[in-house]
Amino acid sequence: MGLNESQPMLWVIVEAPTKAASISVFSRERANCDAHKRSDTASKTPRGSYHGCWYVEQLLGEASSRPADCGSPVKPPLWYDKAKLKRGQSVFHHYFLSVFVSNLVGLLCLLSVHSILKVLTFTGRSSTPVASYKRYLGTLNHVRRWYSGDVFDPQSSAFKSIQLVRRMHTSSFSDSQTAGVLLASQTDMVVTQWAFFGLALTHGQQLGLRCTRNEEESLVHFWRCIGYLLGIEDRYNLASGELEEVRAKCNAVAEKVIAEGLINPPDHFGAMAESMLQGVHMIVPVVDPAATIAFTHHLLALGHDTQKLSWYSTIFLYLNIWNLGVVRHIPIIGEVLRLIENGLLNFALIVCNSLPTIALYYRYLETTVYHVLMTIIAIPKTALHSFTFFMNRKKIV
């Protein structure tokens, strides 16, 4: 299979905050960090929430003025552990469906960040379901290559894929500057890095993951390597540090950067999220947009009014919660279900990559069937309305 050169959703271009906004953000973050520092000092957990707050302060501060690509070489760094990276890759293949859901929720969360949404709207590469379908299928293909080969071997498809993505980053950043949008920074790259492994590390239980500490450390090491190869400085790399430090940083990014946007989403979030999820729905038909948004709020404990969901979306929401959070953890049954779901997702990707037009046909068929069903359902209602009108008119006569 050749490299898919569709623009992947592996980067974001974010306008730098204004000086006034920065002062406000940093003042609030510093106050919160000071409070956490006192709490952690009292409980003797210096690598806990204070470390996460300190990291976010650095991320929103000095990292936001650093170029998105630091120019790191492609040769393995001194801290690289090949065996650990391979174990991290095996986690992906073992929990393929769970990691897919984690990535989907993470990418949806990125749309809640105003600056990211603004640029995605500007590029137009995710503005329609068909465009989103091509973009996210390309993204998934790239990520699968990374998890399946030697990312430091110049002859491997994984290495070539990463370098292709890195070149596209450089090209996109240049185009954005020409169009009057500021260049992306280290902050932007790190937030996007969070979308690909942060939730798997902090909410793995609810996503059907049952990783050992060794597996978690290996997954983190894998993403440290990917961040390095994409030009993230190690001091800002979300996956740099001990496991509990990384977990604290992921939690802090979710709380300080993502959650606020989901609670008060920016303009056009709904339309862009619908377009993105409809595109993914063309790859995996069981992805329901409304249910996925509700599941995201549930996962991050933000609350969501399920009464506004249709009966169809409500069923899929609770199926997701029950399937990933409960059934997948039942001995034997959960293992069988994992194998089946992994196989179905692999089959869906094989179909989409081998027969790219079938997704478009499926969407046409689904829309047609939906309209037919709505017409059939409307017949009794129309008949009842006509009968009521006739009887009322007869009474008048």
C-alpha cells in the first residue's frame, strides 16, 4: 500500500495569544499551581498535580513562542529504547478499537480549542463529511504505519510516513504565514500529541484498556519518539518524564486546555464536529456523531444532557459506555469481544482503502434509506391528521 498523501490531522496551527490574554492565563494558572504546590507539599507528592500545572504554565508560556519544529535530527536519541518502543506498538495492535476511540475523542476535543477550530475552518479540509472522511482515513493510515514499523529505519514505511507528515507540516506552516495566520508553535504540537495518547493513559479503564504499568510506560515511550521525530523539543514533549509525571501532564492539559472549550465551545464547533464525525461515520458506520460528543463529555466528567439526544443516539451512547467500560473487562467475554471488534475495524479500513468509493455509496444509500423510513413513518401521522380534519369538518356541517 502506498503512502496516502491526504493531509493528515496530525498538526494544528494556532494563533499565539495576545499579551493581555497571556497575562490573564498565566496569573490564573500560577495561582492554581501555587495552591496545588501547597497541597502536594503537604501530601508529599511533588510529582502530582503541581507538576502538571507547572507544565501547562510552561506550555502556554515559553513553548508558545517556540517554532513548531525544533529541527531535531532523525537519528535515534540517547534515551531511545527499541524494545520498549516495540512493546508500545504491541499495545496499539492489542487494543486497536480502544485506541481508535481514544484518538477519535481526542481529535474531537481539539475542535473545542478556538484557535484550532478557526484554522481548520480556514483550511476547509474538514468542512464537509467527504473532506473529513479523506482527511481522517489518511490520518489513521499514517498512524497505523507508525505503530507497525521501525520509526528510525530510513527504509521502513513508518519512517517514510513520519517524514512525509513532517514535510507537510512545514509546507502548511509556511502557507499559513503567507495567509496571515501565525506559525504554529511547540504548544500546538503538544496539544495534538495529547489527542493521540493522553486519554488512553488517563482514562484507559473507561476506554476498554487494561494495560500493565510496563505497557503504559512503553506506550508513552513510543509517543515520546514520535514527538521527537515530528520536531517537539524534549523539554516540552508530553511523553517525556516518569510515568506519573506524564499522567499528571496529560490530566493538566485536559483540564486547563480542553475542558474549558468543551464546556463553552467556540462558534461553529457543532458544525465542524458534525462534519468530522460524519466523515468518520463513513469509515466506521457505528460512530454516531451525537453519541460520540456525549461520550466525550461523559469520559471527561463534564456532564451532558442526554434528554436532548434522539433514542438512536442514546442507545449508542450507553452501548459505548457499557461495552468499553464494563463488558471489555469481563474475563473471556471481554477478550472475545476485543478480538471481534479489532477484526471489524481492520475490515472497515481494508474496505475503505481498497474500495474508496464504497464509503460514498454507503452514505448515499444510508441517506436514501433514512428518507424512505421517514416518509413511511410520516404516513400514519398524515392519515390521522386528514381523518381528524375530516371529522371536525363533518361536525361543523
